Amino acid sequence: MFEGLFQPLHLVMIFGIALLVFGPKKLPELGKGIGDGIRGFKTAMSATNEDKVSPGTNPTDNVQS
């Protein structure tokens, strides 16, 4: 279904349509917002992975009273 989606001509057409819809001033701001969102998602995912308890360990071992 998506095998031919990311051909160079298709990417140029998608960029051209985005340029027409959003305009040259808004497009860098939109890219920055998407980049910040992806960066935040990666940070949250790495924090989630660090919080997971590895199998075979007791989760109460690290609890301080």
C-alpha cells in the first residue's frame, strides 16, 4: 500500500503542496514545531524505558523507608 509513497517526485510534490498551503513564512515554524514534538516524544520514550523494571528483579528492592 505504501511501497511507492516516498519516491523523490512524490516528496517534491508533497513539499510543493505544503508550500502552497502554508506559505513560505509559516513552513519553517511548522517544521520547528514538528521537530520539537518528535524530540519530546523521544525524550518521553527514553524516560519510560528507564523507569521499567527488568525481569527477575524485585521492584521493592530499591524502595527506601
